Amino acid sequence: MQAEKFHEALGLTGITVTKLDGSAKGGILLAIANQLAVPVRFIGIGESAGDMQPFAAEEFTDALLGLNERD
């Protein structure tokens, strides 16, 4: 709902998540991007500005599904 209100007020052109630390946030990120029809541009994977990285859909999906985990 919050993303919808921001989009209505400002016309979002993309999504950035500053601290992506779990699959729950990952799942909702994809749902919001799909519902608003805007791309995910950047994700943060840590605590500092240096931890921001461009969003890579295939890598993100593999991580979300646990496909790139090493034994």
C-alpha cells in the first residue's frame, strides 16, 4: 500500500531496497515491482553505501530460491 501511495504521488521510475536481508523482503519486492510495473534498480546487501549493487534478476531469483548455495 505504501509503494502504491508513493507511486500515485510521485510517479516512481524504479525501486531500490536499501537492506535486502531475507526472503520475505525479496518476495514482496518482486510483487511490488510487478504490481506497479516499475523495475528494481538497486539492492543493498549490507550496512554501508558500498553494499549497494545494481539489481541482477537472475542472481536474485537464484538466491531467493536457494539455487546458488554451495554445500
